[in-house]
Amino acid sequence: MAAANRKSSDSPFVYREFGGDNSPALERGIQDLPPAQQNLRVQASRKGRKGKTVTVISGFQSTPETLTALVKQLKSQCGSGGTVKDNEIEIQGDHKQKIIEILTQQGYKAKISGG
């Protein structure tokens, strides 16, 4: 009889203060700031990439959908591959100057960082 009155969830907890693991109240919203309010850093890096040069763009405060659209555009204009990792864009090769020009045309505030 006690098993019939139990809720359909298979949780062994009788009471939980903050709800389940998939609670929408606990999810953190990502703010999608306009390009003029974002300060981006562009740098060429070879660290941990077996000697291959990669241009890394960091400092984004955007949704993943915005980043994937931007990386697609940057890849096509630079003529190389790239990806989004940990809220940063990585473009294969040393394309610092070209990426700075593209980002400033779109309204981003971008600077070259590092040597």
C-alpha cells in the first residue's frame, strides 16, 4: 500500500529543499550582450597544440548560437578551420589582423593580446 502512494519518481528522498536536478530555477541564464559592449582579446597561441598556430578569440558574453554563427563567418573569411571551445573561438593559423578587422566591422571592441 505504501508503494502505491509513492510518487512516480524513483528518488529515495522524501523531501528535497531545492527540487530536482533539472530545475529551471537553478539554470543560469547567459546574457547575450550587444557587440559594442563586449571587450574581446585576440591572440595567436601554440601552447598544447603540437606546434600548430591557432588564433584564439576570448572574452565573449554571448549565447552558443551566436558564437557558432560568428565562427562560421570567421572560418569562411579566413579560409581555414575553427571551433568554439569553452566560450572562446579558435581559428586555425595566425589570422590576428584579419580577425580584428572583421570583428571591428561588426561593432565588437577587439584588441590584440600577447606577442
